[in-house]
Amino acid sequence: MQMIFASLFTLAAAAVASAAPTTRAASCPEAARFGALTVTPTNGLAAGSAISGKLDLTCATQKGIKPEFIDYYLNVPTGNNGYEAPILLKHSTPASGAASDSFDTTLPYATYFDAGYNVYAQLTYPVSGSDGKDYYVTGGVLSPVKITPNNN
């Protein structure tokens, strides 16, 4: 009886151990490959407002993305009339293997229109080429914010 119990325990432990990688992978869907960006506040922003962001790089790291640079931009993704060039909020060089990155800044005194805005975190990271040399690609994640227009 003791032998059967030990064997069942061993099988149960093996099943739990083999399920762990599946659970971890399931927690990082492909859509999160560039991380998860949280921005505060998301409403009531205007020129001169304080704004903060935190970029969780856990999923990016699990997917093999190790950014050398992270640039945070304020941009108008749709309906841009040509006057809303992306505004760089912060340029960052994260530590190798960093699990997160963040920024704290104020919105510049730019002209804001009645448009949807995003804070966009653009990751620049190396990929190994077929010749063994690295080349750089970019990808990113965004978070929508509401900015009070001041174009009157």
C-alpha cells in the first residue's frame, strides 16, 4: 500500500511540474510580447500635467525580447491631421535583463487637439541575422490617454 501511495504521489508531482510551463506560457499571450504598459493618470491630462508609466517586461523577456532602448512617445494614432507629430516623453536604456522600466514626466506645453492620444512604448532590440550579426528591430505597446485640447 505504501508503494502505491508513493507512486501516485510521484505521478501527481510530475503532472504538476509538467503543467507549470504551460501555465506560464498561457499567462503571456503573443499580444503581450512587448510587455504591459500602465499609464497614470489616463484622464484629465493637459499641458503641464504630471504623467507616469510603468512597463512590465516579464512577457517580453519570456518571449526572448531584450530591449536595448525604450522610447516613450505621445502620439495620435488615428485622425492625425498632420500637426500632431509624436512627442518623445523619455528615452531609456534599461539594464540588461530588466523586468520593468518606468517614466515620470510632465506633458510638454504643446498644442493638443480634440483627438485620441496614446502613450506608446517603443522597444528597440537586437535579432540575430542569418550571417550571425545582429540587426535591430522595433515593436511596442500602447496605452490610451485623454488630453484636454488647448487649440482654441
